[in-house]
Amino acid sequence: MSIITKQEIIERVKSGSIVFKPNLDKFQLQGHSVDLRLGFTFMIPKMWHMTPKGRETLDITHFDKRNQDYFEVIELEQGQYFDLLPQEYILISTFESMKIPKDLMAVLYPRSSTNRKGLSLDLTGIVDAGYEGQLILPVRNNTRSQTVRLYPGERLCQIVFEELKQPVPDETRASKYHKKDIVDGVYMEKKDEVDLLMSGDIKKLKADYDILKD
């Protein structure tokens, strides 16, 4: 794989191979990456919910994320900001929606200025070839006493595009966020996988879904 540079990114955007909505501005394009801006959707993990049995804790490590009570969703309006409390962890959306061709994949990294504020995005993740939609970012305020104020539209992370040796075939499994609202994507897991994990039958999972089985 090879990383594409600024001029190649521009050429692919002009040809429609890579698509950003809305279009990129002059502040976002770097020598071999694109800065992505923070969106307006913020998702805060909940600690508890009410059930017929009473107040129960919500285990955020639970594999079954089909329960939509796991997060409080906040949609900010233009001109509003979000105060991220010390040690608080949230999920946020990118402002841009994007489309990547099947001969590219991408990797998300935090901007150095993001890390200097005490925020961690770490190595945020891989964006699959052929992906289309917004991206979702896990963000934590690592400080113990300082609130970090986040403004929709600020540049928070950067995306690096890498060319694949051959295009990914159409039948390749798409990301669960592909062409979906990020709030819906968070709750979607593969049901067969979830059911086997929750039953503890990892041996059956590995046997039934062995990639060499077919």
C-alpha cells in the first residue's frame, strides 16, 4: 500500500473518486492528509436505565448494543458548543460525510493540537474501501480537572488515504455505519455473532464462520 499526497487527493476529489460533503475548504487539506471537522451530534454513554425490575446499570462493555438506551444523543445547533468534562468519554460525528472508492482505504489519526488539549482519539480506526457516510469518533477528556470546550466545525482529526494493490470486491462486508446515520450504526451488531458471544459458545462461532469453510 502507498499513501496518496495532496495533489493526488485534489485530483481524486475533482474526478469524483473521493467525495466530501460539504466540499473541503482550504484549511483542511494537508501535505498527505485531510483534516476532518467536528459535527453536531454528540452521544453520551448512560450509566443506568429503568426496567420492570427497577433501576439497573448499563454495562457499556456489553456486546449486545441493540438497546437504544445506551446513549443520550445531543444534537447541537449552530452557535452552540459542548463542554467535555474531566475524564468524560463520548462519541461524536464528523461534520463531513465522505465516499471512498474501492481502491482506497483510510486511517484516522488525531491532530496534534487535539492531543495537546488533553483529548485522546488515539489511532481512531480504519475506514473501509467503498465506505460512504459520516464517521464516528470516540473522544475522552484525559485531564483530571479541566473542562475542554468543543465547537462544531473545529478540526479534530486527520484522515490518511492508502492505495490498495487491488480494489476490494463488492461482496466484501460493509461497515455497520455505511450509508447510515451514526446513531443507528452504534446500535447495530451482527446478530448471529452477538447471540453466540452472549451464550459463551465461541467455539461454535469460530467453527461455523471459519473463512476456509466455504
